[in-house]
Amino acid sequence: MKKILVTGGCGYIGGHTIVDLIDNGFDVISVDDLSRGSLRMLHGVEKIVRKPVKNYRVNLCDLEDTEAIFIENPDIVGIIHFAAYKSVPESVDQPLRYYRNNIDSLVNVLQCAKNYGVKHFVFSSSCSVYGNAKELPVEENAPLQEPESPYARTKQIGEAICRDITRINRDFNAMLLRYFNPVGAHASAIIGELQDKPENLVPVITQTAIGKRKEMNVFGFDYATRDGSCVRDYIHVMDIANAHTRALQYMIEGRNQERCEVFNLGTGEGVTVLELINAFEKVANQKLNYKLGDRRAGDVVEVYANNNKAKALLGWETKYDLDQMMDTAWRWELELKKEEERVQLN
């Protein structure tokens, strides 16, 4: 089995991707310093795949500690790099923290890949690199606009770094995956999005529905969209996870047409915040307590993907519709509540 290093493997997308990689025959090791990730995620992954997954508790901004992972695992053939801070509002408030963490960690991982002959690299990018795109659905060759947040700028910079490396190293391949808005949970409800104080919309919705929050805000109701709220392309986390597996297979099998390629990962359908709330209310069969509030700094108005390239070259298809996204997210929230009740009883 080919060994893959997943950075940020104890995070939301990282954990689900580890499941998909193992389901597709890869051997996986993780590195996560647990500053944002959780051992709860890792234990859930192990329960699903029915085998242990090694995690190195290492801060990737420390080059020496990062290098030790590669020395101990000389058989790594590919890297999927998720490890990064990702809060848009936090990045607006603390830009230097985001530049230091997200850029330094990427450079260190790439340096180790170069030093230890790892030829295949998947970079976790974001649709935020497009800014307020001029045309929708946005295609991979669309000009990148001024980013709306320091977080988004770190993704633009990260992509440029990967591109520069592939220009000078003919043995190195990098796939840049720009995903839109990952939501939902594993169908088993054993793993899902873990955030005590989430900023992402779907866990805010489910926490409001279950009573952890009294109400939720819809940030902006006067945008030039069909109902005044922001438009996003929501995509199930396991569809996102599978695209990473396919990107690795694409490079390992030598099917990539260029050493650095970009892929949009979205459903291709734009959904407003209010439409998402309505979809949840239908699935959960309950009304949500929300209010319309002011716009939030760092938010783009509208963005959704043209995903034809990923379909054509990676052989990737989305399998989960909006109702399934909301259903898995809700069942995950219900499972978390059951766990909390069991802890209280004990």
C-alpha cells in the first residue's frame, strides 16, 4: 500500500479524507498539532476504518520536527496538505498570525517533500481565491480578484508557491483543489464537523436547532441576490474527500497533463443562505430561530463552481444532494447530543 501523509488529519476535511484514502487502499499517517484538530476526530476515523491511524503531534512551522516525520517514514509517496488556520473573521483581526502559520507550514512541508523525494502534493485551496468573481459559475482559469480576507490571500500565496516549485522541479507534481463550502458528515454519523463555537453556517444551523444556541444570524439580507442573502456552493465533505483521493491517483498513475493543475470542487449549484436554512427545516422537520443581521467583513457576495474539469480529468462526481448534506449534518449533531448525555450520566 502506498503511504500518504495527511497534514491536518485530525480536522474536519482531513479526517474524512483519511477515511476515503483508506477505503481506496492507501496507507495513511497524519500530522496534526491539535491546536485546531481533535483526537475525537482521529478516534472516530479509526472506528470507521477499523484500524489505528498514526498521528504525529507536530507544529509544521517547526522545520526540524517536521523533518523528523519524513526521516521516520522514508516511504511517503504523496502529501495532502490541509493544515492551516481557516477562520475568515479571525484572519481579518489577526493577519500576521495567518501569514506566519499558513505560509510557514506550507514552505516547511514542501521543503521536506523536496529533500526526501516525495513527488505528489495536493494543496487544500479554496474558492475564496476568486474573490468576487466577475462571471459565474466560476471556472479555474478565471482571473483571481483581490481577496476579501487575509485567509483568502494565504491561499492565493500558497497556490503561487506550489506553482513556482513545479516550474523548477520536473519530478514534482502539485494539484491545487479549490473547494467551495464543505458541509455534512460521514454517513455513519461517527465523525463530522467539530466546533465548539463554529463560524461555518451548517454547524451554526444544527447547534441552533438542537438548542446550543438560542438563535442564529444571517449575515446580510440586502445583497443583489434572489433573496438578499449570500450565495454559496455547498458540497458534502465526503465528496470533497474523494476528490483528494482521485487527485493523488491521477498523479501517481501519471495521468496529469501538467505538473501543476487546478480543480474546482463544488456541485455547480449556487444556494442562498436562506435556501439552505429552508432545506434544513424540511429535513429536520422543525423551524429554525434566526434573524437577519448586518453584512460580515470578508464575505464575498456570490460564488459557485464550474466543476466540469474535475469530472472530466479526475473522473469525479458528487454523490450527495442538498437534503443528504443537511441530513448527515443533523444526524451528526444528534449523535453529539447523545454522547454528551452519556457523559453526564456517567
